[in-house]
Amino acid sequence: MVKTIFETSMPIDEKFSIKKHVIRHGNGKKRICIVTGTHGDELEGQYICFQLQHDIKKELEFLDGIVEVYPALNPMGIDSITRGIPNFDLDMNRIFPGDPDGTMAEQAAAAVVEDLKGADLVIDIHSSNIFLREVPQVRISEYTADKLVPLARHLNLSFIWVHAAATVLESTLAHSLNSVGTPTLVVELGVGMRINHYYGRKLTLGIKNLMREMGMWKGDIDMTEFSEPILSVGDQVSFVNAPASGIFSTETRNNKIVEKGDSLGQIISPLTGDVIKDIKSPCRGYLFTIRAYPVCYEGSLLARIHRLK
């Protein structure tokens, strides 16, 4: 059943509306919500919404509870492949918990929070931007780690990053929901404006596994597809930034162990044919982020590595 959770008029006989699809089966009362499309240039969640619902509807008899899917919190952004809400120059994930008496965007944010509150679990799915390629990972604030890390371990993802909570995170959907007692996991994977089907299927399987742990899914899960995630807590991540401007040329892929001194790529000059700088790993560790967009400036992020002893 498709429900509209927020709708308002646009200037020329159009509607801005946020919708969800509800799948309910069995006598179970547990409720899981899959949320994505907050940023219009992050498209991985669109495929995951499809794949999860496709799988559930094929084996509906195994569902005992309520699954709610919100594919587009920022539908105008997805329509135009724009990160924020078009014409407002506004990042929707910086205005939560919203205001029911505020601007259109604030009203929409408030309606989303109100509709999600009380769920047994919310999974907020994001992609990376066009500049960085990320392994499938869960990002958790250190203040919610004790509660959320045990849940994240069931999601079949490569990496769990427990990070310090920056002030800006207080205006995100995840922070707003966790603050009112609705457990919310933030997932990030892939690269902006693209869909990685392997990553999508991997996370879909993880969501079904987490539903089984919650008592919502009675079907079998192929555990041969699972691996234990790497957990990064505290100051265990090294950032590799560009020491000069140029074109970052690399054949290195993420999701692997690199040794200290291993080549991550080169910054090159197309004008002179010179190698401006060899980029080497500063440590031994798990490479979970690598730059996907070749043009870089001094200070641009090139890679992130979880240090290993």
C-alpha cells in the first residue's frame, strides 16, 4: 500500500510529495523502515528499495511484521540529479528535525521524523558523492555505538566506522531519530550518480538477515555470503590528502589491505607529462575510500585507511 506522508502545492499546479510503500504480513508488530533519496545524486538506495521489496513479495509468507520503504525523501532532487532541494540551495539532511510551521523543506522534514518515530529500526541509506568510492559501510556516532554496533554487525557490510559526533550531525535525520529513541543506522556505499548491483544485493541480504534477528523474517538466509565487518573505533582512520593539484591517476581499488609505502596512485600533469607526486599509503591498513573523480586540488581527499596493527 502506497501512502503519502507529506504533500504541498508548488507554484504552477504541481505537487511536492513524499511517499512510502508499506508491506504488512503476519501477526508481528515489529516495524522496520528503509529510507533513502535524501540527496538526489545518491542513487544506490533506489536499487536497494526495489530489490528488498521484490524479494519480500516473492516470499511474502516469511514476513511477520511491517516493512516501510521511503525511496525519495527529496523527490525533486532525484528528478534533477541534484544533491539538495532544487531552487532552495538546501541540503535536506541538515534541517532535521524540521519545523511543522516553518518553510516547505522544514515542514517536509518534520513530517518525515514524525512518520518514522516509533519504528523498531530505521536504515538510512546514502551513497558517496561523485568524488569518492566507498565500500559498503555503517557510520555510527560514538554516543550511540553501544546500542547500534550490535545491530550493524548483522547487515553484511564490510566496515563499521564509529566516529566522533560533529556538531553538523545534530541536524541529520539519523541524529534526530536516535535522539527520540528510534534506533537509526546510516549506511553509505558506492559512488554518486551510479548503482553498484553487487553492493545493492549484499545490503539487501543484510537487511533480511537483520529482520530475521528482529524476529520479522522466517525465511532462510545464505550465510555463506556473509563476512565479519571490520570495526573502526576512535582515531583509527588515516586521511590521505593531495599534496598538489593535478589529475589523480590510480588503478587501486578499495576494499583491500594495503601496506605502508604501497602506491595508491599518482598526481600527474597532462600539460607537461610529468609525475607531480607519487601517492603512497602512510600505514598498513584497510583501504575503504579511494578517490573516483580524477581532478584534484591541493588538500583534496584521495583515500581513507583504517589502520591495522
